[in-house]
Amino acid sequence: MSVAGLIAALGLLIALEGLVYAAFPGRVREALGVLLSLSEAGLRGLGFAAAAFGLALLGVAALFG
């Protein structure tokens, strides 16, 4: 993957996140409240799970790309 592709992917991620905030501000506040209530270990586990899922998606994309 080229640097331009990585920048494009990051831009798409930021744009999609912005749309979520714009479309569902109340739900975002609720989700942030849940995240604030998690312990450090729980938040760390959630972070590792999200990173693993993202890497798995990149692997699948590489197989088809």
C-alpha cells in the first residue's frame, strides 16, 4: 500500500467518524460515558480487540487487493 493510500484511508476514517458525531451526538455521549466507566484493564482489552479486528480487516483486504 502506498503512502497516498494510507493518507486516503485515514481521511476516510476521520470523515466517517465525523459523520457519526454529526448524525448521533446523543449516542456518542452515551458511548463515551460507557467508556469512561470502564476500568483501565477493560479499556485496554477493548483497545487490543479493536486493533486486532482492524489488522484482520487489513489482512482480508490484502488478500483481495
